[in-house]
Amino acid sequence: MKILVIMTGGTISTTVNDSGHLAANGRKTVSLLAEKLHQNGDFDVDFEYIHPLDILSENMTFPRLNILLDAIRGVKKERYGAIIIAHGTDTLAYTSSLLSLTLAGWWDKPVFLVSSDYTLTDPRANGHDNFRAAVELAISGFGAGVYVPYRNSDGVVYLHHGAHLRQCGNFTSDFYSADMKPYKEAVPYRIQVEYPILHQLDRLLECIMQIEPYVGIDYSLYKLPENIKAVLHGSYHSATACAERAVTGGAYSKRSALYLAAECKKRGKDLFLSPLPEEMRGTSGTYSTTADLTANGFTPIFSLTNECAYMKLALAYSLWYEGEEVPAFLEREIAGERIF
């Protein structure tokens, strides 16, 4: 089998530079992956490598995501049994969500995003195990879709649906998703589209502002520039955000998200609240704060991770949807991205 490895950088591509810091150097580290793989098993596989990016993933931007998408558009799919994308952990969930949505229906083979918690020469690194899991799944004939194999601190390599992966938390190197399973027990997810978004998309536009709630937030500080089409407002774990009023139904301050709703309405910006679990759809058990927000300009996004909601919103506006087309696109199942 021939596998295409797309190097984008991240810890899996780092070496120690002259100042003692880790820096992306994918052309120097590619051989480490294949050498370690063949040392630990007999794999009848050949690798080809391309290097569209060589960055630490915290430096990922929309222009760089467009470079990655362009590189994928240029792949001669008939040559390969799978694609492995080497990527850093810091923004892994955003890229995996984007690719899950854009590549659905693009190919009948799998795409794996592979990362490492330490540089590959460090004996603690999980990158080799993650890479091996991707190769084993590819050889086994694993089905189409975008997946992330990743070994957590419990020693198990889990397989994640790319659109279900959540950002790794602080003070840990472990990743989680709603339906993660040990990679040898995992099954492919169902693709929902026939004509892939990758073929419809020209460029991914920088048009979404993302705001996370915190105690003491001041919404008057957000200026809503012209290029912003929509604001994605995060929620606390109870699917809430500050909607305080002086009295019920009365005035609110600049520290209430209702202030943001009024500003978005004034400036013609769409406004969304995420994430909300499916069981909160149409129920009377919603907190009064959430009900106040959704009654006053916030469109709720159900059953998507916040990372996936952000990327799906960006795709909606990059595909030039507007008005009611946007929430309709968010509700449309593309790549099994909804979490029930």
C-alpha cells in the first residue's frame, strides 16, 4: 500500500533548535516515523511525503488552512490507500473538524491526523504509536472519513471521529471525544453527502468572531469589524451565559450577553450560542438565562462541539450562505458530526 503523508508541523515535526527550544522541522523528522514503524513490525507500505506547511500548530491561521486545503485538492487519490496528516496538538480539534466537513464524500479511503505529545526522539512521545495505529487501520481497509488516533496517558490509543474531537485541556496531554474507542475496536462513521464541500469551497473566509464567557466580561469591548459576518458565543457547561438584568425583563448592563445581542442586531451581525446538547432542544428545562438569550437574538447550535460549530459556521459563510440558509446548513448532517 502507498500512503501519502502530509507534513504540516507540530510537535511531531519538531527538533531542538540552537536556543534549546522546539521548532518545526518536518523535513528532518519525516524519516523517524517510517524508521520506527518498520523497526516494530513488518509493514508492506510505502510512504510519499509533501510539506505544504511547517509550523507549530498554535500558529495555524485561516490562510494556512487554505494552503492545506489546496494541497489536499491536488492529491491524486488513485495513487494512495490512505492519507496521514502530521499535525500539532494545540489546534488539532479545529483542523480535524474542518477536514471532516470539507472532505466528506471526497474519497472512499480514510484520512488520519496524527500528533505527538513530545518530540519524536523523546522516549515518552506517543507520536510513533499514533502513527502506527493510523497505518494499521489503513492496511486493514478502514472506511472513509477523517479520524484522529491518539494515545492517552492510560496507554490506550483511542480513535476519534475528527468532528467530535475536543481541544486538549490545560495541564494534560489527553484528548477526548463523545464516542472515542480503542482504535482496534472502532468502526467507520457514515458519510452523509455525495458532493463534497471541498469542491464547492473557493477559500475559507476569516469571518467569524468567537467569544468565550467568563466572570466579569465586558461586551462593550468587542467592536464587531466589517469583515465579521457572525459571532459564535460559547457557553458554560450548563449551556448558559450571563444574561443578567436589573429586574426580570428589565434593563441589562454591558456585562450581559444581551448587550452583545443588541449590538449584533444594530450592526447586522448574526449571533450563535454553542454548545447546547440535543436534549435542550425545545424543552422547558432550559435555564432562564439561556431562554432569555435565545429569545433575544442568539441562535442556538445543538449537538456540535464548539470547535466543529466554529468551523461549520466559517464554512457556511465561506460558501456564501445567508439568512436562514446558515442555521439550515448547521442543522444539515454532513459527516456524522452531530453528537446525540
